[in-house]
Amino acid sequence: MDSPEPVSAIIPARNEEDTIARAVASLARQPEITDIIVVNDQSTDGTAAVLTRLRAEIPHLRVLETQNLPEGWVGKNYAVSLGAAQAISPWLLFTDADAEHLRGSTAAALADAAAAGAALVSYSPEQIARTWWERALIPFVYVRLAARYSFDAVSDPDSPQAAANGQYLLIRREAYEAIGGHEAVAGEVLEDVALARRAKAAGIRIVFASGAGRVRVRMYRGFRAMWQGWSKNLYPLTGGTPRAASHELIVAVPWISLLALLLTPLRVLFGVLGLALLAGRHAAYAASLRRNRFPARYALYYVPGFLLYAAALLWSEVQYLRGTVAWKGREVRVGSSSGAPER
């Protein structure tokens, strides 16, 4: 059996002192990864000190530093483009500083690519949720996204549907260069989806799948960061137009149940009907959670989940129509039709 081709891993890091060591260590345990490139994107916390320590422990770790952000670029996209330019392997793995790569994950991704004849493999990682607000909003978001970006449809070369998750995006260098790399999506806030669309339009085969057992992340460690992150991403993820956002709110929120409950003072029967309908939505949500590899018990957070989701989507729409979103101390220019968010 032929040995797997080598992989270069590229991580953008902006104020990631709490997570970067675990991410780098998990990549260093993957024998297929020949070099790890962390691009320190003007961090103001202890990220640089952590990386200095890691360089002494991991010989194939390299650290790059960004300077001024060029006009028209989103910070993450510029950082990973610098890393890609310095990578030495025929495969490039773009991943995040909060991602933990489980043993054998790189070999599995290369095997998935070989089996499908694909040049792009992206996994949707296991999501670690420890607080009530993480368990309310994050699974709800992923259930809604799964309805829009089906693994099977994205992986089907005959389907026009395209998507990827920037927390784990493995792409053959030739394919990456053929679609213009991150320079071609420099100003996109959802750069992962934008790259996948360009790849599929170019006839490049994509594998999009669950990352259960391969990679896991805890995306946000504070409510403020979670709110900023999803407020930045939800509007383009749900279509990027006021009409698409309105349709998503109509579908995602149990309006009839809420209306019936509000009418309870007029007649108790309305309250009974509202509770019955809401119970049905809970049950359907629990089934969706199981299909998407979340614990069914997270259905207990259904009501705060859809309330937070609706609020974040509305605020995301406001920001995009206004033209800027905030992320990690930067104001990112966006348009109402922008197709891609930075994580």
C-alpha cells in the first residue's frame, strides 16, 4: 500500500493563547503532517509566548507574523494566504486554533479523498458545548445549516450545492492554486463556503462530512464571542438577502405555537394547543439533534435556542445592511450579498 502524501497544516491565530497549544500538539501527532505553520495575526495576548515555547518542542512548527492588513482583505484570509505560500507539501490543511485533531484524522481525510477521487475534503467538527448558551445556540445553528448544506448534496458532483467548514479544510495544492487560493476570496467573510463554490464550479470533487471522531472544537468560550461570531456569520450563511433571512426566521421559529400561547388568556384551549405544538417541535428537534450527532438532551434548550438564533440572525442582518461586522477587535467591511464569514 502506498504511503499517504504529506500535508502542510496552516493555522491563523489572533489572540488564541488559551487554545493554540492543544491545536498544534494535536497536529504534531499526525505523521502525515510534515510542517505546521501558525500565522500570528497581530495577537495582543500571550499567543506569541505560547508559540515560542512550542517551537522549542516541535521542530516542524513554523511561526509567521502578519504586518498591516492589505486593503480588501479579511484578516483570516490574509493570514492563511501567507501560510499557504510558505507550505511545502502537496496537500494543504486549513484549520482553526481551537480545533483538536484526533489521532488518525489526517490519514482518514486523505483516505476519504482517495476513495472519492476528491481534491477537497472538509469536516464539520464535533462541537463541544459546556455552558447553557452554547448548548442552546450552537446545536440549533448546526441543525439549521444541515438542512441547508446537506453532506450528501455537497459531496455529490452532480449537485450544484457547495459548502465547506473552515475549521477543517484539506485541499490539494494544485486545486487550491487553480481556483485562485485565498486571494480569490480575499474579502469574503465566509471564505470556506466561497472556496468550495469556486472548487465545485471548476469541476473539483468535494467530500463534505461529519468530523465526529476526527476533529472537535469548542468554538466560543464566552457569550460575547459567541454572539459576535454568529452575528457575523448567520446572515450570509442563510442566504445573504433580507428575503432569505425572513424566510429562515419563518421556518426556524415556532410562530403558531407562540401565538397560541399568547392567546391563552382568551381561552385555555389555545394554551393547550400551543403547548402541544411546542412539544411536537421539541420532539422533532431532538430527532434532528440525533441525526447531526448532538445529544438529544439538548432539546431541553430548544426555546432559548430558537430565541437566541432569531436574535443573532436579526442582528447579523442589521450589521450586513450597515456594511460592517465586528470580530476580534476589528471592523470588517461586508456587503449585503457577501457570501463568507471569518471565524
